[in-house]
Amino acid sequence: MVEIHSDWKRLLDALPSGIIIIDPEFNICYMNRTFTALWKIDDRQAIGKKCFDLFTGPLCHEIACPLNRISRGEDRIPYDEEQHCKCGSVSTCNVMVSALKDDAGRLTGIIESFTDASILKTTRTALVESSERLRKAMGGIIQAMSLTIEKRDPYTAGHQRRVAKLCRVIGTELGLGWECIQGLRMAAAIHDLGKINVPASILNKPGRLSEHEIAIIRQHPETAYEILKNIDFPWPITQAIHQHHERLDGSGYPRGLAGGEIILEARILAVADVAEAISSFRPYRQALGTETAMAELRNGRGVIYDPLIVDICLSLFETRGFDFNVKFFPRGSQTPHTN
């Protein structure tokens, strides 16, 4: 029989998981309080008995029994209790079976740790619900920030929303996961946040901008970075916004990054931003249309814009009828992207 020191018993009794220790001959040596409570069993009636006599199940005496597998040399095996034995009032447990060995590596016992699966399920559900509430709150904050930017710059009202829509479609076409696309959409929704520091007289100027005014506007990615850098987003939102005017050949701003230094989200955002900006009206010019926008992307393909992302964008507009103002179903999606 495996001897359990009284100090260890006190420690094991305090654990939230049910613990049972069995010797190499499958005699029950110890049960902690959580285990006896889960199975409604008196440990005084169980100690010294064979586990397969007390907890009979379809795997008992079989090669597949986790205890037999530990006896034959395995060190650690996870399994679900309903696959092994049904006892007490617990329908399903998550179980971890581990070997107990002496200093020479000889098997001296087997320990099983049982956690009521319903507790894990409740905890998991609570975490999922909490995460969803946090995601919705963050989405609301992002939307409020986006509306704040658009209030200052009425001529580009809707620009960020349309860019976000195109980013979502491109991300879906690339096969990005749902979480990644959510982060990309949020980055696109506030990618011009830094323009909050640009004077309205420059943002709304109807004529050509001077070099000094252009230099002021070009500060907006850095301004956005300073605003967002201390927020611990679960996505690379800050980096994408900071880099969305960087170009593959290093000709972009604010840091002159090149090639692989630019993250994927920023590459997608750069293409979507150019496609929307050239297509739409600006205070200093009329809308140039999608043909002009696609020509710009085609000319910059592989030089300043990511070639794969450009190819997807060209296909969306020229072959598949993408429109910023019309519902669109990306490949592999059952849901239209409207924003």
C-alpha cells in the first residue's frame, strides 16, 4: 500500500479536484474529501479494496484501461470518466491519470485526478460570455472613436466604414480566421484616428495642399500610435494603423518600413484604403472612380503594394462586382459584408 503522509493528506483534501491514489496492484490507498463527496462514498469502506471491484466499468481488466496503461509504462493519460466507469451522481468527469515513481523510476502507485465536467463547462461558459461582453464593449468604443473622426471630417464620412468592409472581404478571401478579421475590421474602422490632430482647415481645404500641409497630414499614423500604444488590444490594431501608409519598397511613412517589416493587417489596410480613397470624392477633387483606383493598385503591385492582396482586390472589383455600397458575399461565407 502507498503510504500518504498526514501533511500531504491535508494538502490533497484542500484541492477542488477529486484525488484517488492506487497502488501497482490496483488497491485503493487514498481518497481525498472532494473525491468522496463527488462519488458519495465512505473512504473507510473503500481503502484496501480493488478499484475494479468498487468502480466496475467496461474497460476494467482491458488493455485500454488507463490504469493498465500506466502499469505498462505510460506516464500520464487524460480521459473522460464516462468512458471508463459510471458511479455515484457524477455523469462525466475530466480525468488525468499519472504514474507515481520512486527515485529509481520504479512504479509505486497511480494517482487519478477527477474534475466534474459540469463545473468546467459552467466556468467555460462564463468565460465565453465575459469575453463576448468585452468584445462588444470594445466594438462600441471603436465605433464611437470612428464617429468622432468623421464628425471632424465630414467629406470623408463613411470612408473608414467602407475601408473596413473591403478589409473584411479581403481577409475572408485570404482565409483568415474570424478573430483575425475582427481585429482587422476594428483597425480599419479607426485607421484615420490620428487626423483628429490635423486642423479642420487642412482636412476640408478645397484646393491643392501645400507641402507643409501634406507633412502635417502625414503625421496622422504617428499621432494614432501615440493615442493607442498603451491599450492592450487582443489584436495588432495599433501596429496596423501605425503602418497602413508604409509601402513594400520602403517609400511609405512614418517609419519607411519595407517588405516583411510590414504586418499583414497593415498590407491589407493599405490596399483597401487606396481603393476607397481614389474611388471617392475628396474636397480637393471629384471622385476618380474604381477604374482609376484599380489602375493605381495594378501599377504598384509587388512594388509598393502586396501582390496577393492587390490580386484579390482587382478580382473583387473587376470580376466579382464588389461595390462599397452593396451587400457582398465573399467566397466561403454565408453572410454578406455590409460594413
